Amino acid sequence: MAELKTHLVAAAGEAHADIRVSFTRALFSFAGTTRQHILSSQFWLLLLAFTCAAILLLPVKLPIGGYYWDTFLYPDASWRIANGQLPHVDFFTPAGALEYYAYTLVEALFPQGNRI
């Protein structure tokens, strides 16, 4: 009977050890696949960011048609306001002055933002 008990305890210990080993293997294989998944996600995210940056570096050609003067209306008004002129008094504006003052503020915050 003692031999049977020792045999059962040894078998149970081996089974417990096998479960621990298989659990550890499964855990490490899951961590490995997760790490590979994260690395591949980071790779694709960086690739997307570099692609977007490359597209933004391409020159932009404006489709200027019959109303070509609209393209330079806001930069011109912004330059005039920055030099002390008043809309509707010193120069003609087809719209209200608030839009031009807002554009002038944006131009002051981002001086190289609008390259026409």
C-alpha cells in the first residue's frame, strides 16, 4: 500500500509538473505572439506616418480658375492689417472684417503656414 501511495504521489507530482510546464510554454508563446503583433502594428503605424509625411512634402498646385483673385484675398488683407491698414477704410474687402482679423491672427501664430 505504501508503494501504491508513493507511486500515486509521484504520478501526481509529475502531472502537476507537466501542467506547470505546459502552462509556462503557453504563456511564453502567447507573449511572443503578442510581442510580434505589437511590433508589426508599430511597424505599420510608422509606415503610415512616414507615407503621410512624404505626401505632405509634395508640392501642391492650386486649381485657379476664373476667380483667381480669391486665392490671394486673405493673405493680402492680412498683410495690409499687419501693416496698420483698416478693412473697408484703407482697402476694399468683399466680406466682413472679422474674417480678415481672424486670418491675420492665424498668420501671426503660424507665420510660414500659408505658402501661396
